[in-house]
Amino acid sequence: MGLKIFRNLPSNQGLRIITAINSSQGSGKINGTTKKLGQNYSPVPVCLFRRDNRQLLWETTSKADGSYAFRNIAVGLECFVVAFYPNNQYKPVIQGKILPFDGRTG
């Protein structure tokens, strides 16, 4: 799993072209915030799965403010997110039927 990154301009221009190498990848993005009792909570391991076949797409850890983001997801691909609280304090939390938004516009 991964992306191919091609540089076709001198490195001082900093432009990269990212090419999707499978049907799960694209320009989509999913963001969220991990919370505990209504307050932002971190660090929390967060995983993104395809809904149709339950394939793990990406893993990350929420930042100090509780925020997380997944990029390079096919727009329109229905997903679900699972957050695993550290030290098994709580059961995993699942948020389902998430559709990525077009990450090029926001």
C-alpha cells in the first residue's frame, strides 16, 4: 500500500505529482477529532477501513489537540473509522458510513 510520488520539476520548485496506485486512493480526505467525555483527547490510535470489504487503508495517531486526518482516499469511497483508546481504558469507538470529501478544495 502506498503512493508513487514523481518529481518532474527541479526540486527548488517543490511541485509533486501524486498518482493513485489502487482504487482506494485518490484526492479525498477525512478529518475528525478524538474525544473523551466531550473533551478533545490524545494521543489515540485511529484506523481507516473500507466499508465494503473492511480493508485497512490507513493508520494514524491523533495530534495533541485530538485532531486526525486521512488523505489520499478515493472520493466517494464509503469508509469507517475506529479509534483505540490507549491502555484499553475504553472500548474502541467506531464511526461508520463516512464519505471522503475532495481534499483539493478544502
